[in-house]
Amino acid sequence: MRPFSIKAKLGTLVVISVFITTGLLMVALRTETELRFITVFSMIATLLITQFVAHGLTAPLDEMNTVAKGISHGDYTRRVSGADRRDELGDLASTINRMADDLEAEDRHRKELIANVSHELRTPIAALRAVLENVVDGVSPADPETMLTALRQTERLGRLTETLLDLSRLDNGVVPLRSRRFEVWPYLSGVLKEANLASSQRGPISGSGHHTRTDVHLHLDVSPPELTAHADAERLHQVVANLIDNAVKHSPPHGRVTVRARRGTGPESLELEVQDEGPGIPEQERHRVFERFNRGTAQYPHGPGSDGGTGLGLAIARWAVDLHGGRIGVAESARGCLIRVTLPGAPRPRH
């Protein structure tokens, strides 16, 4: 039992009350004071001490009740004092304050999510509406170029919707992992070829939220060449594709993006790195790069041919890595940005 716990305080109260009563009885016996006076004095002293202790216990509970009612009505700004107490009430106050902090953060993230999603949807919808209005009003002809512009805005809406659905599934834990063994070199080579092909087919103008850079060279480095890994190939594709997309957007003209793959510490584990030659990420922002809709604060964060994206790619990459039980983060690099992914590989058999 802790020395300052409520049990210890109540036990001390009982002991003090017994001592007071015993002391007054001894005084009565020695001074021949009537017993009724001693009884009255004992009751008064005990009640005063009990009132003092009870006030110290009930006052924090009243405050906690008030704060809890405020939280239930959506007021996450109030906090309970007395979190520094060294008893159960101090622990309860700390727990309520932490809960209020978490709820306040969730409420802020929810509002930011609604605002950002509204902004992301408004841009392609407004562009698509303008194109269609010009066609309907006869301002622009319904030629292939105009229809291609409308198609690209529609594709951007589709990609954003799919991204949000992916995040929703990941949050709800309804995305199962279908892990298997595969060879890393041909797998990553295919991902890089898809990235190059997609950028070349989008043309010089895009509202898709994905890069259209054809001047950035993608380089693959797998060692040893026969390296194998155990993971969900589809989810890993999301990780690598989003990391490449992000790296290309932040690359300088005619830059180079390198994808490295090495064997991890466990059986069929994998360590992936994607490095660009861009401005890098300031240390104070590294903990936020995997947050949803975070786009950084660099003055010129994206290279030519990029619309900046939605800020969801790295969030999806983080969740896909978390599904594998792996780790993803920004590593130290002398130049550019280096994102390192570690996947645990095949699960160890249980004995």
C-alpha cells in the first residue's frame, strides 16, 4: 500500500480518532470530568478531522465530475487539477487529462480531415465543372483535348476516393494480409517500370495528384540479386509506389531516385530504402511526414510537373507497413530524403 494512498489516509483517520478518544478518557479519569463532556468533545474532534479529510477526497471528485460532463458534451479544453497528487485520485486525474488530450487531438484531426477532404474534392470538381460548362455553353468544342482534360479530373477524383477507402479499410482493420515468398529483384523492377510507364502516359498536364516527371531517373539496387522476402505483395506495392511517387515529386530536374533492398535480420525479412536528391525533410518535421494530408513546409517542395498530391501517400505507406508489423521512418542522409522500411519477414514457427 502506498504511503499516501486513500486507504492509508482513512486508516490514519481511524487511528487519530481512537487516540483522541483514548486521550480524552484518560483526562476524564484523572480530572474526574464527567463522561458526557468527554464524549461530546470526542465527537466534535472526530467530526472536524473527518470533515477535513473528506473535503480533501470529495473536492477533486467534484471537479472530475464537472470535467467529465464537459467532455461528454464535446468540451475537450478543460483539465483536472491535482494530477500531481500521490494517491489514487492523482492517478485518476492524470488518466482523465490524458483522455481529454487524446479526445481533443482526435477532434482536431477529424476537423482537419473534413476540411482537407473537402478542399481536395473541391479542386477537381470545380475544374471538371468548368470544362463541362464551357462545352455546354459552346465556349469550348467537345474535342479530344477538352475531353481528355475532363477525364483527367475524373481520374483524380477516382484516385482520391480509392485512397480514402484504403485508409478507411486500414483503420477498421478489414484489410487482410496475404503474405507469400517472392523474389525481390523482379518484383521491384516491375514496380519501377510501372512508375515510369504511368508518368510517361499522363502527359505534360495533370491534375491527378501523381507525378508526371519524365526527367527523373529511377535506379534499383538489390543485394544480393537472388534476395527473397516474405510479405503481402499487393500492400508492399502500395508502399514502394507511394514512396517512389513522393521521391520523384521532390527531386530536382534530372534528379535520381534510388530504391535499395537488403536482407533484414530475420528469416526472409526485408529492408527497403528510397532516396531522392531533393531538399530533404527538416528534422523538426520528420515525425509529421506520415500524417494524413501533410505536405511539408518547404518553399518549393515539388518538382516541375507535379500538383503537390493529396498528402495521403505516405500515410497509406505507413499503415501498410504497420499491417506487416514493420517499421517506416525518415533516416539520416547526407543528401536528399531517405525513407527506410523494415519488414519482419516470415513468422517464426511456434514450439
